[in-house]
Amino acid sequence: MDFIRHNGKYFILFFLFLFFYIVFFHQNCSYDVLWNYGFSHAIRMGEIPYVDFNTVSTPFYSYLMSIGLFLYDDISMFFLEQTILVVLMFYFIFQLHGEKGWLLLPVLVLPFFLPFNPTYNFFAFFLLVVLYWMEKKEKGDYWIGFVLGILILTKHTIGLPVLFLSLLSTFQWKKIWKRFLGATLPCLVFLLILVLENSFSSFWDLCIMGLLDFGEKNHSSLNGFMFLTAFFFLLVLISFIRNIRRKESYYAFAAFSFCIPIFDYYHVGLLAALLLVFYLDHLSLPELYVRRMSYVFLSVFLIVYYLLMPMSFQNLTFLKKPHFRYMVVEEKRQQEIQSLYQAYSSYDSVYMIDSDAIMFDLMSNRPISYFDVLLKGNYGYHGTEKMINRVDMLHDTTFFIRSGLYENGIDEGQFDLDVLRYIVEHSKKIDSILNYDVYYKE
């Protein structure tokens, strides 16, 4: 009982977030969440990242989250693993800031809980919290380097800037060398795996050369989040100038890599939360006051969230489909998915060209493929041309295409409409099911 009493906040967080992911999360369960679950499922099934399916990030998070799927391959297990990570993250935050760490809870729920999405971005956030804790506790440089290596293998576009600035923050060649060696070990293991799986060239194309396509085709136009990011950068720069040896400034500068090249509420929200982690000890407010105000803010936010979208929390049910048995959806959505699932699974060679494609491939127990994440810059250098070549090589194949996406899709968005249009132009429409058109390519 003493253990439960002394660690009660962690039990509360565990059950709170497990409930949140299973019951409350249906509004967020799309796009990156489904794709990350699909990647972990594919690894469990023996598929090879970069060869069998496309991802533009290093795959440590997908491998880590696949472990629980060997016990039970359902998105509920994926959410359970994510809940454990959230609780662990708050353990390190409380170790850093005491009860003031509760302030991160209401900050991270904005907007609409997106920072808690189970993706490699969250795990990169988690690892940065761990690294900052290790710096504060003066842990060994080899171990700090090892975690830096894991961060590189989680998302290299974040891990490499963090590694560089972490090395720079030490001001000692000996410490730099130790951290570099620590980071090299997991990276060498990863390179060995790439060679053994004959996937190095595909990795190089998607994760290195493909960044040229990604940066060119996916970027934010001038918006308010850019100005907010610039304001954050100015504050960090002032702190850095005042004391060039403060560790938090180096990690804060590295955290801006979360926003490049997409400045939106999700990525800038992660940056803002990280800056709070690094500078929260400068906030001179009583811990009890911060904790209570965090509870109040979170409660008010949940009430307002419900009042803004009351229909989203009525007539809910479990999806009850393979790999999504305990995912909560609205009854109308469940019926739509059932109809599409029956039609989609009746074809042998079939692809869905839509952001929900990976859900239907999972439910139908089909392999995860390059067609499941049809986003610009997500399949290597000159990737759109490569995907069109893949389509050319397909014969006797059926495609499910959301009619509204074809007719009203926005070229400035991330979804690759060029591939979709090519399929429509080189196939024959044979059927329509709900809001999907079915095309056949001979």
C-alpha cells in the first residue's frame, strides 16, 4: 500500500491515458497514428522497412512498438504501450521539476491532445526529456551518447541536430568523444541490419535523398506559427547569450528541428512543450498552486472540448474488426467501415488510394505497401515518378479511390494527387461504394 500511495500519481496517469486512448482518442486515430501502428504490424509480420513499405524516418519506434504486437496484434495493445511511455515520460518530468511538472499535462493537451499521438515524433519528444534528465543528473557520457543514438534511429532529422548540439554543449573533447562513441554503437547495429536485410539502398533513397523531395513538396507558407517560432527562437537566443554554458539552451536550439519544414500547431506545439521542459525551473510559482491550476485547466478544457463537439461523443461503439476490435468509433462510421471492408476484402489484387488505406489493409490482413502512405516526398528521390512506375507495373488490379479526393483534392496538401490522377486516367471505373469509386487496371 505504501508503494501505491507514494506513486499514486503514476497510477492515475496510467488509467487516465489508457481510458483516453481507448475511449476518447477516436477523434485523433487517423493519419500518423494509423500509419505508425501499421508500420509496427508490418515489422511483426516480417516485412522489411523501406523495401516492403515506405517510411521517411528511421524505424526504432516502429520496432519498439512491435514488441507488444507479438502478444496481441491490435491497436489497443499499441495504445497500451503508448500509455506506458507517457507515464514514463512524466516520471522523468517529475524527477526534473517536482510537482511543477504537472504543468506539462495541460500544455500537451493543446490542441486536442495531438502531442500525445502515438508516433515517432512523440517518442523523439520522450527521448529529449530523458536526455535532459540525464544531463541534469550528470549521467555518464557513454550512456548519454547511447540515448542520442537511439534518438537518431527514432527520427534522424531530429536526432542529428540534437547530437551535434549535445556534443557542442560539453566544452570538453573527452566528453565529446565518449558521447560520439556511445551514439555510434546503436547506429552501427542499425547499419548492419540494413546490410543484412539488403535494404540500405532503399533506406538511403527514402530517408536521405528523399528529404530533397520532402522539403521541396512539403513546407508551410508564411503563417502565424512561423512568427511564434521566431519569437521562441529569440527568447532562447537571449538565454543563450546570457549564459553560453547552460545546457538547456543547446537542447532548446535542437528542439526547433521538430518544426522544419512544417510549421503548424502540432509541430510548434511539441516545440513549445519542450521549451517548457527545459526552462520550467525558472518558473517561480509554488508547486501546489501549479498542480491545482493544471487540474483546473485540464478539467475546463475537457468540458469545453465536449461542448464544442457533443455529437462526437454520442452513439459510440467498438469497431470490432481484425486489429481494431477495441477501437471506439461512432456507430455511423462503424457501419460505413463494415460496408467498405466487405467490398474491399472481396478483391484479390486491390489497393485503396486514400489516407485510410492502411486501416483497410490491416483489417483485411494484407501486406503493408508503398500505397498505404501516399504522401509527397515519402517514397524517395523523384518519388512521384517512381510511384507512377509502380502503377504501370500493376496489371489485373483494382483501386478504391475516394471520389471527393479526386474531384476536390488540394494540390498544396501532402497527399500525392498526381499518382491518384494517373491511376484514374489509366484505369476503368467499374463500381461505386458509398463515397468511393472502384477502378480496374488491366
